[in-house]
Amino acid sequence: MNTTLARQVRKFFGSNPPKSKEWLDFLDSVSKAYEQFDKEKKQAGRSLVTSSRELSEQRFRQLAENIQEVLWITDHDKKKMIYISPAYEKIWGRTCQSLYENPSSWIDAVHYEDKKNVLAAMKKQAMGTYDEEYRIIRPDKSIGWIRDRAYLVKDSQGEVTQIVGIAQDTTEQKIKEEETLRLSEKMRLVLETTDEGIYGLDITGKCILINASAAKMLGYKAEELMSKELHNIMHHKRSNGTPYPVNECMIHQTLRTGKGCREDGEVFWRKDGTAFSVEYSSYPIVEKGEIKGVVVTFSDITKRKMEEIELKKLSRIVELTSDNVVITDMNGNIIYVNPAFEKDIGYYRNEVYGKTLRILKSGNHNKEFYENFWKKILSGQQVFVEFTNRKKDGSIYVEEQLIIPIKDDHGNITNFVATGRNVTERKQTQDILKAKNEELEKFNKFAIGRELKMVELKNKIRELEEKLSQKLQKD
């Protein structure tokens, strides 16, 4: 680019010039015009100056009329519009002629909330420090964002002769910025309202982000952890207290390899020196194919780990108990049977999983019996019932069962647990004793009846003896 032109561009735009292709082409062509002018000036002397300037002006207009930005030129006191590029009509929705006729008419389109600031800032144009952003309302009521800048053109004596400016339509950029801000705010709300701990590390392992939940679980304030190497603070020891080298840390392996991971067998350490069980996931932050850091999400699973230990104990008890234990889903499909069930009933667990307890029906209970049974357990009641069922080998057995509905945190039934005891032998013994008792009762009734008859006979004999004695005494 021509040195003079480059100096003017830097003076006007600073480090943030327009980047549209049309504008870059315009600068390139104007630069070539400057060079051509200098070349022709040296070769032919001052007689070519006028024609070169005309050539430059022709190229200037040709290119200015094809750029997306609005290029404007006024005299030094802003009373005359010397030039306005056609982009004005597209961006403002007003004619260039209206601006030539009234150089300040563009202000009429400025949004009423921004107009006061824009009018105050116009004083800066005469100082060459004008760089403002404002909204305009087009005739169709649509709103556009404008970035408007100006610089001064001075003569050889340093007097301001013209003010040149360029107005860019930044609506699309603003929409993207606002969307980014909305997303950032949503992200902030997610980070600050989630129960999960979330933190981010840069490529060196230093904290660049941590949410309130993470800081709270670790016992720190967020600012205490920012820019710190977190591994040495809260992940430096294993659950047994032995050192956990950073090169073995799964999170730092994600930093090195870019491969995410998920772990639930480790602990994080709090500020007070206590540890808690965590489940965490780490994901690489990748920009243009390069690993820039890692994001870690984690949860305190201490309660879950304790519940798992208790569940293992309970599971061991269930496995060893002599009672039959069956667990079903809400619809009665079997999802677990214990070894006692397998031994007693004859079905292996893989034979009954996914099936219902109908496979044990013997036909001894009617439809009404089962309807009443399901009505009770579906209402959430614990039910103690006696079933007469059929084993795998076809033999009939009697089982006393206690069925307990299992509910979730919302009170909804999710499963049923049935514990049963085979009472067939006891029932058979009871039946035998009942029969014996009935026989004994019959015998007792017979014996008692016989005894009563003997007493009655003795009473009749005694009565006859008394009558005979009375008669003999009379005689």
C-alpha cells in the first residue's frame, strides 16, 4: 500500500479497519492510483498533476460506489455534503439526494434513545476523534446498528478543509454479539445453578473456570482456586492417602491425549483435609485442532458409595438366606431370584428372568383370588398370603409369602420383593394332626355317649330297687 495512504488509513481506523472484500479492493486500487500519480508526476512534471488527480478521482468514485460501507465527505463546518456513497441508500433507506440537500438529515434516522449521545459526539468530528456506535430506524421500522468514524483532511498550512468518514452497518455483528451474550448468560446460569461441580483447566493445569458448586464441595471460595494448579490442591492423594502423581492423573491424561474419560473410583480432597468420593468426567477443549485445556464435571457420590456398601451386605444376606426371595418389576416380571429359590423350586435364574410368576401357577386359586391380591399390592400395601404353586418338576407345594412394594422418592411403586417359605411339610403334618384330632374327637364322643348310657342304666336300676323296696315294706 502507498505510504501516504497507509498512514491515513492507520490514522483513521487504528488497528481495526474494515475487512470487507470491496473495501480492501478499494484501498488497493486507491493505492495504485497514488503510485501512478507519483510516477506520472516525476516523469512529466506538474503539467500532469491535474490529469492524474482526475484519474484518481475517477477511480475513487468508481470504487467508493461499490463498497458496502458508507463513505461520506463534508466541508470543515459540516454545512455541505461533498460526497456520500450509494451504500447510504441501502443502509439508511434514504436517498443520497436528501443528504446533499440537508447534510444533517441522517440524524433524523438515529434511534431516539441514541440521538442525544450522537448529537453530543458530533463535536468530536471537528477534533478528529469521532468514533461512535448507534442505532438507526429505517423507513420500514427495522433497526440497524452503525459504527461511524471520521478524520480530518488538512491543507499545507494545517487548516482543516474537509471531514471524511465511513459508516459501517454492524447490525449482523451486533446480533451475533447479543446472541453470544445471551448464550454466555445462559451458560453462567447453568454453571451457577447446577448441583454438579464444574471447573476448567488450561493446558498447564491451572484453573481458568470454576462454578459455585465445585468451590463449595471443595470448601474453597472460587477466587482462591483461580489460576492455581488444582491437582496439587484437591487431587494429589488417592483414597488410601498415598501420593497421586500428576502424570498418572486421568484428567491430565485428557490434557495430553485429548481423550475424554469418566471415573467413579477416586476422591477429591477438601480444604479442611477430608476426602470425598467423586464421579467425574473430563473433556478436552480443542481449538483449531489444538488442545487448549480441559473441562471437568464432578459429583459427590459419598452417599451412593455408602449405599452400595450396604446394598452389597444386604445382597450377601439375601444370597445366603434359606427363604425364597424374588424381585419383580412393576408388571410382575422377574428380575432376580436367590439361590434358595433355585434350589427349592427347581428353576435357574436365567430360566425365569423376564417371566412372570404365572409360571408357578397350580390352578388351585381362582381369578378372584389373584384380582384381590394385585389390588392390594398395587395400592402399596404389604401382603402376607399363602400360595399353592407348582415347581418345575410339576410337584405341588405350599408357600407363605410376604410381598413388599418398593417405592421411589416420589412414592411411586417401582418393584415388588417377595420373601417366601415352603411350608408344604408343615401343612401336611397339620393335615395329619387335624385328621387324628377329628378321629379322637369321634372316639371321645362315642366313649362319652357310652358312659352316659351306663349312668342312665344305673339310675334306672337304682330307681327300680327303690320302688321294689317300698312295695315290700307295705306288704
